Amino acid sequence: MFDLFREIYQTLRNNKLRTFLTGISVAWGIFMLIILLGMARGVTNGFEDSPGNRGTNTIAVWGGRTSKAYAGYKEGRTIQLKNKDTGNIKSEGGEHIDDVTSFINGSSSVISTPHDYITARYRGVYPSYLKLQGEEITEGRFINEADMEYKRKVIVLTRKNANILFEDTTKIVGGIVEMGGLSFTVIGVFDPEWGEDTFIPYTTAKMINGDKDDVDNLTVTIKDVYTQEDCHKVELNIRQSLANVHNFNYDDNSAIWVWNRFNQYLTAQSAMGILQAVIWIIGILTMLSGIVGVSNIMFVSVKERTHEIGIRRAIGAKPKNILTQILMESVAITGLFGYIGVFFGILATEGISMIEMKGISNPTVDITIAIQVTVVLILSGCLAGLFPALKALKVKPVEALRDE
């Protein structure tokens, strides 16, 4: 093994300039591949972190207007969703239904304290609402089941609104605000990426609105769904469940409006997968010039060492020994300069990650990509040395010994 490495070193030293110039093309190809993969990862992370991509395991439903006559009812009927529909969907939606919630949009109201006031819209929600939106409480807590059960007059404010309403920002949680003639206790504060809604318990909002059962929206959380076929099946079950209660044709798409966020997520993930594949193809094509260069070096090396190969074959060297040496030399050149490209590529992606770019988040490579690039390097080196190695095996000892 030591002799093998010494021969590889000797070959590289004897062809310094040629090896260096060819190696640079390999390093550049790998460098560009790392940059492209890092940027693709950044785009994927940006997509997954975007506010519109949160709660991807949900299906949102709104009431609409029928476009077809059904069971004696004329078309053009308004379908008003009810809070009791949550129970109907849970019982009839099938095994993939995890939870069903709704919310009530209140009117724009004046929210005030002795210090200041704001005009904001409140929304009556369930305890799971904030999690579905991908937001987090930064101070205090969110609405819980006890708040719902006892119809507590508690409120969750955005950081911006809380700072306006309270002079002492260290005493926001536990503070009292007035809204619609009622006093609410602030239980939590959060920093939304978009929107400025104020949240109160769903049951409290329902009480304020005269205990009406009407809801603006239903949010269905699904589980154990991995394909578009399963997702479409869940959506169909939801339509059939609501159609049975509200008396409309289940395939009347205008009767209810459905936003299948999981199906949209799967479509986007498929597009991201295609993007990754295209980038790999572009990167490998960029590397081809370097691979061809390495192969040319090995062809020249085999030509220059024809006499040496003939002597080794004459004294009993096995073909696999000759093959191994040529392939290892090729892998050594490709691997050495390839890892130089990997090193500088990682440095570049780390530098890029420090720059804030819209739609791109953490454009760096992880260990999985590093392993994939390593495999590409090894295969590239073997491919570059394969044909020169096969040529070396065809050298007949007697002809090689006569070679000058």
C-alpha cells in the first residue's frame, strides 16, 4: 500500500503543471456544485419557513354559494358553516382527521387602557390556532381549554399593540384592557410576522356575538397522510360530510371553498425535488470538463509509462494491480482538488448565509450533501481513470519492453 501511494505521489510530482491546471477545473466544478446545492437548500428552507407555508397539515373550508340544484333546492343558495360542523367532520371524516376547529372574526373595535387606545379586529379562536399559524408566544401564554370552558374574558395582544397600550411594558401580562364595554385580562404577547389580529377565546367571542352558531371558517388538521391520493380522499370526505348536513351536491365546488394546504405543500415539495435534480445535473455537467482533463492526464501517464508497465507485467504483476494503480491515481487527483472545491464552497455558503436575502434561508450544506459530494468525487475519479486503466491492461509485455 505504501508503494502504491509513493507511485501516485511520483506521478503527480512529475506532472505538476498539467495536474494543477486540470485539478483547478475539478475544484471549480465542485465549488459551483456546492454553491448551487447550498442556494437550492436556501430556497427550500425559505419556502418551508415562510408564513404562508405554515400549518401545511391542514385543510381550510369556507362557506360558498351553490351552483347546482339539489334535492328540491335551487342553485344560488348561500351555505353558512356552523360550529356544529366541527363535530360532523370529526365523526364522518375518516381516520385521517386529527382535529377540527373554527374561528370567529369580530368587528374592528376600540381597545383601550388609561394610557392609550388602538383600533383593532379581534378573532375568537381555539387553543391550537396559534400553533397552526406557526407563531409563538413571547411573553405569557396563549388561550387554553380552561379559558374556553369558562368563557373567560382574556386577550392575547401583538407586541406592537401591547407597547402602545401600556406605558410600563414590563407589566403587560396581567394588565387590563377595555374592549366593547368589557374588561379583558392580557394573558400573552406574541410577535407576528404579518397581521395584527387580537385573540380571545372562541367561546367568549361566540358569547359576545349573541351565541350564534355561525362560523367564518373551519380548519381541519389531518394526520398520517403522505400522498396526494390520500389527501384528496380526506377532502372528498369533508365535502360529503358537509353536503349531508347542508343539503348540497358534494361535487358542487362552489357550495364550499376548500384550501387543501397539504396538497399544495406536496406539489411545492415535488417542485423543490425537481430543482435539486436539475442543480445536480448542472453541477455534474460543470465537473465533466475536469473529469475529461483528469482522464487525459491518465492517458498521457499510461503512454509515458508503457515501458514500466511492460516490465511489471513481465515480472508477474497481475492486471488488477495495474488497474488499481491507475484508478487510485485518478481518484487521488479528483479527490484532492475536489475537496479543495468543497472547502471553499462551504466557506462561500457560510458567507452567503450571513447576507439577508428575501425568500432564502440558511443556504448552507449539511453532512448529507457532503457525503453525496464525496460519492460523486469517488465515482468521478474512477470514471476518469477507467479508460486509461483499461488501455494499460491491453499493453503486451513484449511490445512494451520494445517501446522507447
